[in-house]
Amino acid sequence: MYNILIGGAAGQGIDTTVAILEKLLKYSGYYIYTTKDFMSRVRGGHNFAMLRFGMEEITSHSRKLDGIIALNHETIDLHKDKLTSQGFILCDSSILKEEEDKRIISIPMGVKAKELGNAKAAGSIAVGAVLKLFHESLDGVEAVLSSVMKKEILDVNVRAIAAGFESVESKYPHLEGKFKEYMLISGNKALGLGAIAGGLKFYSAYPMSPSTGVMEYLASVGNEAGVVVEQAEDEIAAVNMALGASYAGARAMTGTSGGGFCLKVEALGFSGIAEIPLVVVDVQRPGPATGLPTRTEQSDLKFVIAASQGEFPRMVIALRNQEDAFYQTVRGLQLAEKYQIPVILLSDQYLGDSIASVKPFDVSGITLNGPATEEDGEYLRYRITKDGISKRLIPGLTKHLVSADSDEHDERGWITESAEVRNQMMDKRMRKLDGLVEELLEPELIGEEDCHTLLLGWGSTYGPIKEAIGILNKKKGGFGALVFGDIYPLPKKKLLKYAEKRNLIDVEQNATGQLASLIREQTGIACHGSILKYDGRQISGEEIVEEILKGGLS
């Protein structure tokens, strides 16, 4: 397994270089896992991506580097200490200083690119050099580049990769890969694909990183997928547009980050009392206020569980990886429709922007439930039922009046202040939780079932925790983990089964241990220790191992 860092300033073409290299390594059959670290600026600063690849499944990034592609000298200065003794630093000859590392491989990339007729092709020269270093061939270059580049610049970039290929000698043995047929997909794109597969017809949002990628993807395929995508003037308009579309019969979703979710809170309560299906995506970043706009965190959990005035049933699902993002988005749309509730999907910058190899998604088992078509006799929009779910008709497609009201109302939807009716309606709505609880997915158990130390996590900590458990069990054994996807209502069966007489360690990307707090509130189970990271950078499997071993948490 190898790990390469590509670094430089914003505007130097890091994303393009990484995208080409990813696809070429995928063509060779490697499993790919790419993470991005970038500053909130258009030009300058220090940005980098880490591309980890190998012949087995990869679930987490790594801090140990086998190679650095440096587009400026700052990248060498900042990251060379993480480079293995046998690693390499690939850079343009023009950025070298007098005192340099023996691991450096310098190529006059800029000069060669200009000779080829396009100064921007320097990144392709670096890609060619990497292919040669890892003993790959040029077989797939033209096919891969033709899928990502305009025809007018294809030839010069093919020649640039060949020039880079001829500039170095092979350093690593050739490996035969088995993941060629896998997809390369980001968390945000996987979520968007899941929405389409789940029957999405309307998506509204105001651009807010790191959620904007969801809207960009849906907009790019909206015509083909039959999805209307609306960039609203603000977050309040976005959520209310989604509610209006849902009321009118379109399966609808809105997306944002934590700051935007704040503005959607009142409308969330409207979804609850009017019983209008709604899916809200929160791709988390660090707060409070603007916080760190391009970084990652898991600090919105307790907020989204309690958001909005009053009490009403809701579902909160934390997405764990790219595959999970697809299938849980499908499921989230289905649950919102079935129970006529708001469903909140929690992602974060790490998952949203990370790209991984994923098995092609299976859509064969997806069936789309929908609202009723008609009602015989008197229609009561908020009819009191045993399961709390009233038949929902679509206005304009029925002879009946389809009410929707933000005030408390009776079965017809007429405003009321009756104490008796208030109790009846509250009880009706809350009964939906009885059915929802039966549909909860239990957290996945990772590692040894008969473990002495059990890690607890949620969402995107899934990958790092999974890698950490594998390392720990190879070192000394006795480790397991439960990583939650469905998180509210809280699934309790596995937690109650495995928590007893075990050392419980909470692993989260926030400062207060929000999952541990929720677990204690809901079950009385208290964690014995915690590993909390909240500097805006995702914890790695290696960091979890280090914290457990050095902190005596095992």
C-alpha cells in the first residue's frame, strides 16, 4: 500500500493532477482512497491531496508518505518529515534550493511543458513520472485522458505524460490489481446518485461549502435524471422551496452545512407539524459561526437532533463512507415519504470531498413508495391512526382539499386551540416513532466480538476506526468497535449487548463527545475514555492506535 501527497498553492492545478493520477491508477486495478486538505481561498496558501492506493481495501488516510509531488518548495518543507526513508520527492527543477534531500527527483517540468506547447501540462509530466516509478505502463493513458479532457488539449497531455515517463527509472515493483471495475466516487457525488436512485425530483440549496458539491453534481445531471435543481437566494428560501415541492408531490431534498442548517430550523418544525416529507443534508464543517469553512468536524449531532421549536418525530442518519452515502440517501428519502417526517442526513467535509473505490451500486432492489392517489368518502389529511401515519394526497390530483398548516390543527387541518385535540395530534405524530424504531439499522460491529475494549463512533470515523481495529488486533488483540449510521432514534440492541463489562472508548470529531453524551442520556451507559479531535482535520486510523496505546485506554 502506497501513499502520495500532491501539494502546492491554490491555482497550481493540484485537483487536475490528482484526478488524472487517480484514474490511471484505477485503470491499473489499484484500490484508491484520496483525501483533500485545502484552504478557504482561491489563490495561494498551501493545499494538498493525499492519494493512497494498493491491492486491498483502504478505509482511511495515512500520515506516512511514500512519495511527495511538490508543486512548490513549501510542500517539501511542510511534509518531508513524514516521508519514509525510501520515499521520493518529485518536483520541478526550478523550485530547488541549495540544501536538498537525497530523496528528491527533479525534472524540468515547466521547461518540458513549454517545449510541448502548453505550460499547463507540467502536471501531466509529473503523472507520467509517477507511473514509471511504480512500474506501470502507458497503455491506458489516451483512453483515460480522453474521458476527462477536451480534445484540443488531449494530444499535448498524452505527450507530456510520456515525457515524464521517460524522465525517471522505476523504483517500485509492478503489482496486479483487481479493482479496475470499481467506481471512483466522492461522498458528495455518491449522495447525489443515491438521491436520484431514491426518486428525487427537486433539490434546492444555497451554495455553502462543503455541501456545494452535492448541488453541483445534481445540476450537472439534472436534465438526464429528471431532477429540478434550484439555487435559492438564501437558506430559508431553499428549505421552503423543498417543502413546497414536497407538498405538491415531488420527492424533495435540500442541502447545506451547519451555518445554513441554523437558518432552516423554523421550516424543519413546519415539516414536523404539517407532516410534509423532507430530507435535509448537513455536510458538516467546524463552527461556531463561519468557523473553518473548508475543514471537517462532527459537531452538529446534538444540534440537529434537537433543532426547531417543539417536539416532533424525526430521523437522523450519519453517513459512514461513499457506499453508505448512496444507500442511506435512498433509504432516507423512502423513510421521509413513508412516515411524513423530516430526515436529516449528516455527512462532513472529509467524507464529502474524499474519493474512494466503490463497488458499482446495486439498484435492483430499490422500489419507490409514494403518496396515495385518491380517497373514498370524507378525506381527513390528519386523520388519527394507530400508527400515526395519515393518508397523504397530492393537491391538484384529487377532488379533496389537501390541508397543510403550521398551527396546531384538527384532523381536517383546521386550526384549533383545543387542549384535547392538541393531545390527540401530538400523540398521533409521536406514534410514528414506534414504527420508525422497528426499522432502525444497528451499528456495525468491527473486530472481535469477544473484545475487552470497544470503540464507539459514528459517521465518517467508520473508516479510521476500522483501520485502527485491524492494526490493534494484529498488535495485541481484544479490540472491537460499534460505528453508528442510524443515530436518532438511537439503535440500542447491539449497544446493550456488547457494552456490558467492556472498556468503552468514544471516538469523535468534536470537543464534547456528543455521541457519548447521547448514549448516556438514552441508555445510562457511560464511556470510560475518549479520543476527541476538533482541529478541523480528520483523525486517521494510525492516530487512534497511538492514542489508545500511549494513553492507556486499552
